[in-house]
Amino acid sequence: MLRNILQFNIGLKNAWLHSKRFPCKQPLSYMRYSTAPERKRFYQNVSISQSDNGLYEINLDKRKLKTPGGKLFTAPNEALAIAVATEWDAQQDTLKFYTMHLTTLCNTALDNPTQRDEDQMIKAALKYLETDTVCYRVEEPYGLVDLQINEWDPVLHWIENRYNVTIGSSPSILGPEIPEATKDTFRQQLKSYNFWSLTGLEYVITQLKSVVLALAMIDRHLSVEKAVLLSRLEEEFQIRQWGNVEWAHDYDMYELRARTAAGALFVQLSSETSSVKRKLLQD
């Protein structure tokens, strides 16, 4: 079987292994493609092939994979096709679609169930900037105040310096007032992504509820583990104070890591233009 074909420093493999154990809820635009019932595995071999138009297809034995909308499943490059094929090959006797995040993101990009264009996706993503996780601060308890300052401020300052913008933070439930110049800068940055990459980036933003954390992770300033931890800072603080429900905390954390890691990897692979050597899946 095909293993370790792609290298990415965000710990996707471990997070994905945990995600196989537990189903999870997803955002609306993603949910339709990730909540299909489990079914028995109906194929033996998985391979990829390149069509005449340069796109890559997934072959399950002699069958061509299709999207939930009935379209032929195609990936824009070989790297992403191999990653998707690996998801299908890794399934055991039962297909657990809720673990196949890359496949689901591809289906979302191909079928575009909400029928949005890039500008609409960018507008939706930027709405999270106005209520960004790292921008909303508490005024008490003091332990959490200090934790937010120590953990969130360095990332916030990094993103402000990286993009030469002003964001700030506020204890107001409305969050800080984001300058229009900052919004324009991020809008231009998001326009540099293609439709597929935007699909993944918006997904990561919704998982972390933060444009700041999402971009810091995509830019390799934060690991997946760190970005997820920062997005759950208040919850982690409460757990330290009061303890956690047995297994539930780990379940939520690993699920969020798996989804975030898959989204980040999807962004990277959707932007991939170089070809990687094709490998056939082996027993």
C-alpha cells in the first residue's frame, strides 16, 4: 500500500488516525459530502490516471470515482490525486467517509454545492476577521487574561508585521474595529489563491474561527497542534481549572486537529504545480 508519499510538517498522519475512530460534525458547505452512511468496501485496488485534459482521476479497480453530484472526480495535480487515493486505499472493510477529509474537500470544490465564486468565498472568510478568536479578550479571570496576552499577542503581532496591517484586540463582544486598509490587504492576499485553495483555506478558517491563526499556519509560522491549541485557549484554561470529561476532551481536540491538518494540506496541494512521480498502490 502507498505510504508516506507526501511530506508536510503539520502532523496530519497522527491526527488522521484519531479521526478514524470518531465521526464529527462539519460546516454546512462541507457536511453534505462528509456525512454519507458507512458502506462496505467494494474495491480491491486504488490507482490514479491522467486524462487527456491533464487532470487526474481516481480508479477503484476499473471504476472511475465520481462526486456526490455525479461528476467525474478529477484532481488538478498528481500530488493531490495521490493523497486522495491514499485515503481510499487506507479504508478497511468499511468505508468511513467522515475520515476522508481530502476527498470531501475535493468534492466540495468540484460540485460547489453553495454555487459561490471566489469573491463570495473571500467575503465569507473575511467576516471571521471581525470576530477573530485571537482578537476577542476577556477582562477576568486574571489567569486567562494573562494567558491570552502571552499566547495570542505574539501571533497577532507576527501577522500584523507579516502583512503590514493593524488588527488589535478588544474586550468588547463586538471585537476590535478592523481598519478598512487591513481588510483590503487581506482581501488582496486571498485573491492570490485559486478556487480550490480558497475552498481549503475557508474550511481551515471556519475550524479555527480565526483568519489570523489560519494564515499563520498556512504560512508555516504555526504548526497544526499549536494553532488548534490557540483556538481552544479558553477551553484549555477551564480544563486546567476544573478538569475535563473523560475522553471527550481528547476526542474534540483530535477531531479538530484532523480537520485543520487536512484543510491546510489541501491548500498546499491545491497550489502545487510541479508533478511528482506517480506510484501505483501495492498490497
